[in-house]
Amino acid sequence: YRLAEEGPADIRIGNVASDLGIVTGSGEVTFSLESGSDYLKIDNMTGELSTTERRIDREKLPQCQMIFDENECFLDFEVSVIGPSQSWVDLFEGRVIILDINDNTPTFPSPVLTLTVEENRPRRQEADAAARSSVFELQVADTLDGEKQPQLIVKGALDREQRDSYELSLRVRDGGDPARSSQAILRVLITDVNDNSPRFEKSVYEADLAENSSPGTPILQLRAADLDVGVNGQIEYVFGAATESVRRLLRLDETSGWLSVLHRIDREEVNQLRFTVMARDRGQPPKTDKATVVLNIRDENDNVPTIDIRKIGRIPLRDGVASVAEDVLVDTPIALVQVSDRDQGENGVVTCTVVGDVPFQLKPASEGEGEPQNKRKYFLHTSAPLDYEAVRDYNVVIVAVDSGSPSLSSNNSLLVRVGDTNDNPPVFSQAVLEVSFPENNLPGERVATVVATDADSGKNAEITYSLEASPLSSEVPGGIFSIDPDSGDVLVQAVLDREQRDTYEFQVTARDKGVPSLQGSTTVVVRVADRNDNEPRFMQDVFTFYVKENLQPNSPVGMVTVMDFDKGRNAELSLSIQPGDHDQAAGIFSIENDTGTIFSTVSFDREQQTSYTFKVKAVDGGEPPRSATATVSLFVMDENDNAPMVTFPSNSSYTVLPPSSNMRTVVATVVATDTDTGLNADLNYSIIGGNPFKLFEIDPASGVVSLVGKLAPKHYGLHRLVVQVNDSGQPPQSTTALLHVFVNESLSNATVVESQVARSLHTPLAQDIAGDPSYELSKQRLSIVIGVVAGIMTVIILILVVVMARYCRSKGKHGYEAGKKDHEDFFTPQQHDKAKKPKKDKKGKKGKQPLYSSIVTVEASKPNGQRYDSVNEKLSDSPGMGRYRSVNGGPGSPDLARHYKSSSPLPTVQLHPQSPTAGKKHQAVQDLPPANTFVGAGDNISIGSDHCSEYS
């Protein structure tokens, strides 16, 4: 039949009955449309074929997408002719050819088309439309493929320097009635000369490509040559007239011309790719050549056959279930089976069959030789009588296998439900029958016997028993239990295991053989009795526990889980500890039988033992008893119960540091250890005392003590650094150590230094020992001397004022006689009789010295020649101020001498190490080591340190 597209509904297409020569009107023969009902419909009685409400658009039909002018677009349909009471059925195929109408307007790919033409050399260029002008002419030529090719002809001379572009109006019109047309602007650009175009080796490239080829698979290489040189001879390859699917599926290398797979290609979607490739040089303007590429997609067996089961005639088929009366005749068609495969050739040749012992078979629906191999139709016929009392449902499985290598297959099923009638169902005496049956039985043993009675008689009272799933469970018991259909004996076909399942529930159905047949049912509950056939089973073969050390005795350290799949006394378990290979657990662990909790009888010390290994044994109460063992590994976790221990240096040792040492000089390294592990043994070091001048610094991680301050004379002497070592445990533990550093150029008298170190061990840590020990004491003594001198000077001034006042009064009375000596010259010392010895007082004290001989003035020099004023503490410059002066006491020896200035005419005193003790004010000098010997002059005083400790 033929039908124009875009028509309204209910258009008459033709009469199938008259075209087939079938007489209608009696109602015995009817027609049914088996396929094509989306767009077509048929009158069941007259066979009149017409359109449905759905509009037919030829351009949108999937089967017409790739139809060209020489091919026809059509819709296939199937009509079944059904005889009286469906005693026969004939299936006919038809085709409606869809005629095209002119409902689409030709369009240009763009409203503005651009074409380049070289100057000075008129030549033929291709265009996509038609136009006429004084310079250009459009001609339409016939190609070898039978297509019409518009060509733009240059009639006049082109001079780019005079005019470099033209704009033409192009119009395209189809041949329809009425005709449709559209137009676009053709912009012609005149370019400079590039006289050689690329040329492909051949105009058509053809290749085969297997479908599903992986991305990156090379297909073929297009080659073109250009006689030009330089950029005019450099060729790049681009897609020409190519669809979007070509550009999406293929990749073209612009430089090499290699065509490769970009995405996997499915032959069932695209069986051939036809496009053009352009070779374009890089001249200005570029010249091009094109070649046609034809890729034939080779089929791979990648599609399984599909099986479609549909109704046929008057037998209803819905949701995969066909209802067939049991009295239907043998060889009656009950369904239409269509088998198809999207593959091609041998991959699409399909063989179809019915699987299993069922009373159905397949027969071809038509014997025509022109039927495609990959699309076949069959009728599903009954091959034997159906008996509702024997089987009421058939699950017909149809398998289709193709001829590919390897072959692919699929299956579909149809549930055939046999209809039956009857009036009295069989009745059981008990609605629920409970049976106890021991496990580990032999297959084939009888479990129970069920008996049903039927009020009917004769054939309708003959009962057949069968097993079915319980209403509360969808499980079919056929693989485990069976029933004798005549006697009702329920047999077990498998070995029962109570631990796997302790209860089975199924339904026994009794069916009579009446027409229609009726049935009754009872529920059978089989309870499996237990036997001791399972040994205890631990949840793990090895239990691993971690406990902290110092745990209190009799504390739980872990729990093991053990179970027995048996029941009752067979599952009552007794647990015990089994010693390990070295009796590690002997007397240390116990286990609680009810919970499986393991207790320790001792407190753990990780530093003594880090782990314990032993076995736990479980014994059940069955006869004979069964047992199992598991290994327990107990690891003792560390607690921070050990303080760090300093191994170097010892508190009584010391290190000599020269004063000339540079910054960052390593003084010593404090080494400590911790018997704990992990963070509890991660040590850090810090100086917590004895570093008032911030001269030293310790690396927190390595314990390296470095000099970070510049040494000055006041820093000479012993330094006691208090170092604390802390671990990182919670709570942290710490240890304090002493590091003695003696700052001096050399060690001339080690005994003195060792005595100072010994005294520091008995000095409180809160008291700093750093540098010169007498510096602060000298400062204190200087302050006392200054105070005393200031008081004495005040008394002297008062005395002088009184004497002068009295002297002036006496002169005023008596006058002054030149050359006369004053008998009481206050400034002249009295003459004593050498023969007379001065008297001592009762306490043995010396006699009083003259007044001025007991006056002592002490000055302390400050930097830059300044001095302290004893009263007002003001700074003043004094040219006669004392200076520090060192005597040869060794290179770089610290200036620890004390110098004094006396107003009495005492001679200069030079102090030596072997000199006797001169008095308390020289005591600090006499206690120095032999290398530290200095000269004290009566007119100078030197202070060598501005700080001292009180530890001496």
C-alpha cells in the first residue's frame, strides 16, 4: 500500500480481506493486527486498514532516517486471519510505503557563505548555491554519483588590488509542488596567488573497521602532496563534509593524515561512515583538495538474540501468562514468538528451541524463503494434551542461540496456566501437622503420611498429592522433600542439618481429578531434632588483646567468644586455660565459664615481659564430647612508670670552656635514656636554672648544650647549669642533672675547681652559681667601705671646722709668730719614745694609732674613668683615678685582684701567692688559685666581676 505522510486520522489505506481474496460478512473469519498498531489499525470483521490518531512524519521515522531518494520509506505490519474457534490461523505480512511531500525547505549551512578566489588566474571553484553576476556565473554539473554539483565560474579578470571581495545573493529552490526556497549571501574573497593545490594520492579511500574497536585504533592514513614549497606546501588535514557522528567517532591527525578511532563504534547504530577529508595548504589563501572516505563497519557478535512472545488469536496473554484450557486440542497455537538478532551475517543467524520436558513445541510461522535469517517468527503449539490434575502450570522456557563465534544466547519464558473445573475439594483432618524428625538422616526416609478425603466419588474423588510452598514462605520444598502422589507419604530427599535449619514448613495439596478439578491443602511442619554433630567453634583462631602494665590483679584482660551450633546439653560449654609452649600462662590467667572473660592474677610489668601466649579450650556436654582450642596473644602496653635516666655527664664532673669560644660552640651533650617505649620514651631537654646570663642553650631534642652569649670577664669561673630531662608520657616523668662549666683559658689548679664543684653539689638548686663568686661580695664590701669613709670624712670636716674656729680665735688674741712651731700641730704625727713600748689594754689589743693613720679611703673605678662619689653617688672625671692593672698571671687570666687606696702614708704592698694573710680585706685575693695573682697598689682598686654567687 502507499500513503502520503502528514495525513489526518482514519484515512483508508486498503482492504486486506479483498486483497487476500477472503470473503467476509459471515463473522466466522476475523482479522487481528499483530504488529504496526502504533500508526495503523484494522477492522476485525471487514479487514479495512486505516491510520490511527498518531501523525506519520516520514522524516522522523527511525527506519527512514538513512533513506535516500532511490530507496523507499515504509511501515511493516502483520495481520493474522483467524478461522472459526481459532481452528486455524494464518499470518500475513504487509508494507505501507510512506510517500514524501514537500514539507521541508532547503537551507544553507550558514546565512553568509565565504569563498576565496585567487587573483589573476580565473579558475573553477565550488559553491553551495546558484547566482549570476558580471564577474561570476553559476553552473550546475552532474557528478559521477548522479548528484548535481553547483559550480561558481569566474568570467572576468580578478584584481585583488582593485577589489578584494564580492558579495553575491544566492537562492536555492527545491523541485516540490509548491516549490520551497531560501537564500544566503555568498562572500567571495580575492586572495594573492598560491598556484598549486594539494593533491590526494587517490580520490576515494575505503577501509573496513571492526565495531567496538578501542579508542586510538589506527584506521588508514590519507596522503596528499603539494608541489609548492614553504608554507604554501605545508599540508594540514581536516574534515570536510562530515556529519556530527563522524566528528564524534573519528579523529583525524592534522599533520600526518592518520585517521583513528576516537570513540567506540556500534555497527548496529552506524553500519557505514561516508565523509570527505580536505587537504589544505598554509598558503595565503590556502588551497585545498578533497577525498572521499568510506568506512564499512564490520560486524562483531556483540548482541544477544532477543525473544518477543506475543499473543495470537483469541488466547489471552498478559504479563507473561497465557491462560489455556486443559481441553484444548493438540497442535493448537497458543502464542507468537519472534526471535531477532541485531548482528549481521552468521552472527545474526538464530536457532530457537523450547527447553525442558513440557508439552509445547515451536513451529515456523511461515515457510517463505525470503525471510531474513536474523528475524524469524514461530508459533508455540501444544504437543500433548494438557491435564490440570497432573500439572496446572507450565513454565515454558525458550532459548535462542546465534551462530557467531563465540555464540551468544538468551532466553525468555512464558507461564502457561491450565484451566480446570470441579465442585468438591479434598479435605484434610488436620489443618497443621507437626512432625519431629532427627537430623543426619538417610535420603529417602519417610517423614510422615498425610491423608485427605473427598466427598465426591469416582474420578473426582481420586486424589493426587503434591508439595507447595507454605503461605508464610515462598520457598518451594521440592529439592528437600517429596510426596507420593497416590499414598501421601512425605519423604526427605536430602540430609537434614538442624544447625543449618531447624524447621521446615510446606504445604501438601490434594487435587481431585474432576472437571473442573478442586483441591485442598494442609500445612506440614517438620521440626529437626538435634544430635551432637558440631564441635565448639571460636569466633577467631587467634585472639589478640592489649592491656596496660601495672593493672591490678584479678582484673579482666580480654574476652573470647565461642559458640556451638548444637542445642541443649550438646551446646553447654566448659572453658579452661591451657598453658603455652613455655608455661607463660601457668597460674597467671583464669577464665570465667559463662562469659569467656579472662582474668589476670598478677600485675604486669612491660619492662620485664612484653607479651603472653596461651590457649583456651572449650569442651561441650554432648556424648561423646567435642572440643576446640583457640590461641590468645596478650600484649602489655607501656605505662609511663619510669623516669628518664641521665647517663652523661655525672653531677660531679665539669667541662672547661675557654673565654675566647665563639657563639654556638658546643659545650657538652647531655645523654639520657628511658626504659619506657613510644611517647613515654620521647625525651626533651631544658635548662631550668644556673643560667642567669642566658649564656647557654640546650637543644630540646638532642641535649646538645651550646654557647649562645658572648663571654665577658664577669663570666669567668664556675657555672652550674641545672638541666631537666622530661619524657612525653601522661603524666610526664622528669630527671634533673647538673652540668658544670668552668670558664677559663686553662686548668692550672684542678683541685680548686673540684672543690668548687663539690660545694655546688650541696648548694640549693634555686641558688644560681654562675661566674666570679666574689664579685657581688666585693661590691657589698665596697658599699660598706664607702659608707664608712663617708662617715669618717664627715667627722674630719667637723673636727677641722672646730679646730679652725678655735685657731682663729687664738690668733685673734695672741697673733701668729713666724718660725714658731705649734706644739699641737694636728697634722704632724706625735713622736714616741722608742724605748717605751706601747701599752696594750687588758684584752690584748694594740694601742691606739694616730688619728689620721686609721683613716682609709676606698674608691671603685667605673668604666670610662668615672668614679662614684661616696655621698651623692654622682659621676665625675678624675685624672688621678685608679686604673685596673693586671700582673703576669697567665694569658687571659681574669682580673680578680682587689686594689686599695689609703690616705695614710703606707707603702705600696705587693701580694704574692706565698704571702701570709694580710688581713680580711685581702682575703679574697689570697684564696685565688696560683695562676690568678695580681698586684694591689695603694692608689688603685680593681673590681673584676659585677656578679657573684653566695654559695661560697
